[in-house]
Amino acid sequence: MRKTVSNSIAYRLRNTKLPRTHLLAVEPFKLSATQTELLTRLGNDLLKFYRAVNDLYLHSNIDWVRDYLDIGKGDDLIRHARMKYHKQSIPRIIRPDILITNDGFVITELDSIPGGFGQLDSLSAVYEDAGYNIVGSARGVHSAFASSLCEASGLDDPVCAIVVSDESADYLPEMTYLAVELQKIGLQTHAVHPKEVLFTEDSLFINVGGGKLQVDIVYRFFELFDLPNIPKSELLLYAARKKLMAVTPPCKHFLEEKILLALLHNEYLRDYWTNSLGNESFTLLKNTIAPTWIMDNRIVPPHAEVSGFRWRGKPIRDWREIIDGTQNQRRLVLKPSGFSPLAWGSKGVKIGHDMPKSQWAETVETALMSFETSPYVIQPFCDTALFDLEYFDYVDTSHRHMEARVRLCPYYFVYNNRANLGGVLATACSKDKKVIHGMTDAIMMPCQSNIT
């Protein structure tokens, strides 16, 4: 009976409209009740964190925080980010990347313009129909997305344009899928290229079915570094500023940096975080978010040290000290903080112990030389737990096994003053892979809950 049900799932997964560029799981990834409860709670703590970051940048007058977050950004973008019209706006979708270790969860990144939730919605529908208790909103990912868009627009039935740039074109199929799903529940939504957006002095339109449709809200599915490549991007910013329509996520570069993780761990800001987040939320986030440091190329004065970082058991004053290390000592991860085409999709991630010493030296130098234009961050490499997972063979739908490392991506949709868990996408890669991300030989699946 189990194989019959499994083969039915495989057939449905392979014949849905959304293309699959990954392996298909026999069943959803299993989370314990404790893990599910923690994921549910984390959303609202991360929402607090984004609000606290927003206030830290805009209202704290701590110049060095702004200096870090403004590196490499143009004056026009910085001015726009600080404008009053969207001073309280934060992203409507929050997605952490969470590694599962033998000691619990470790958050290695935060993404406020995430891909993958279209895939998750499509996958969840199939497994839920097969009787599995899928984690997340009972209404599904696309319904939670619709609720967040309606609240952001201030309307019950807004016209929404999901604007997908060339840089993000790989995600166009799932954004198109989501637009269709939202249309099915009564929300006029269309996935469009920036060239398809039309501007007038008092409105923004898209061409639909041979006619023009006035847009109430734009879901910005492109990074801010990509703005110069977006046709008429200056008109989009103008329309947002004049409140001709709503834009989410807001055009605030400082909310899209991995540097934010380093700021949470900065001892100088401890009082700010405890006052803004509360002791309980701050403790949970600090214990869950991976220790992170900014690769600042300035040498620390003789009386000081890089706070919290130890190399061979000792503090350092200059990041170049980590160049000379054994393979085991180089169990470190380097990655661009943001505002770069290398800062998403694991493109710029470098693993210290997964390369020769000479290449590691070049990687560290590149990171330090990039500080004035595109800063890097550094984290300890995280040892993950291993799981025995079953997946379908594409040819005959027979079952195969993979000993895998797993990354969880919960998607939180912000509405009703809460971060609502819409679902959790699990990505599993073979244990020999150092970086876990979506690829053709990865298994991608929703998560099932043991909570009844």
C-alpha cells in the first residue's frame, strides 16, 4: 500500500505545472513537536529583530552601524532608504536558512527576498492531499502570501504585480505559478518583467489580456544591487515615494545584509538588543544565529581585539592572521554580505577547509580588498547532523536512499502584526557536499509535523 501511495505522489509531483529541478522525496521531512514549536516561535522573534534593525539604522544615531550598512551603496539609494514614507516598513516575508546539528538549529543566513516558496506551495499541496500533516498555515503558503500582500496594500482585493528581473529569471516559473494560485483565490496577481510595467504621472500599469491594469502593490522580486539593470527603476522608486502604489519588500538596503547577523553578536550593541528584543528573544536569537563577524580590513588598535573571535585560542587584531592555518583550523565560511550578484544562491560562499591553503589565502585577501565596496562576513563552519532519506528514481520511481545533510527554510509571512509560519522547505544534499542548496541532485520537500 505504501509503495502504491508513494508512486502516486511521484506521478503527481512530476506532472504538476511547476518544473522540478531537484530530486523528489518519498515523504515529507519529519520534524519533532519540539522542532516545530521552535520554528513557530522563531518567526516572531525574527520579526522583532527586523523591526529593531530598522530602528537601529534610522533612529539610533550610532554612526558606525550606518557606515557598515551603507558601504558600496549609492547616495540616491541611501537617501531613499531613509525617507519617511516607509520608515516603519519591513519585509513581508522572512526566511532564515537553518542547519540541523546534533545540538539543535543554527541560523546561518536571513533572506527577505527569498525564492523557493512557490516550490514549497506546490510540493505541500501534493503531500497534503496524500494525507501528510504539513507544517505551516492551514490555508497554504499562497494564502499566507495573499494575506501579507493585502495588508501591505491596505486593500482587500489589490492588483499585485510580482516584478521579476533578468537576474532572478530562474525563479520566474515559480512566481508565475504563485500568481496563478493567487488568482484562484480571487487576488488579481501577475508575474511580469520590469519592461512590462508602464508608468504615468499618477499610476502604474501592467498589460494584461490586451488591456491595461492599474497596480496597487508591487512585490519586488529582485535585489537592490540589481536596480541599475531594471528598466525605469527610478520611476518605480518615484511611484513608491509618491505612494502611487505600495512596494514590498521596501527598498531599504540595510535590511538585506548578512552584516545584520554580526551586529546581533556585537557586544557593544548588547544593551540595545536586550532593550529592543527583550531578554528571552535576544537570548534565543543569539544562541541560534551563527557567530558572525565582518571582514573589516582595518587593523584593530594595539589595546583592542576582534571581539569574540579566537584563532588558535588567541584573539586577533588583523584578519590576515587567519591566512596561515592548517586545514582543520580553516573550518570557516566566507561569504559576501549583500548588494552583490555573488551574495545570493550560495554563489559567493567559500569553505576554508575545502580548498588548498594558497586558494584560502587568495580568498581572504579578496574579501578584505572588497571591504570598501562589498563587505564579506565570516562564520564558523557548522557540522550538521546526517539523515537517511528516501527519494524517487526519475526513471522507474523506485526508491533510493541518500545519507544527507539538511537545511530548513521556514517561510514567515507578516500580517496581523505577526510572522505567520506558512511552511518549511527542507533541502537535503549528499553528506559529501559542504554547502547545502537547491541543485539537481538535492532532495527538496516540505516538512511534516508530529503535532496533532
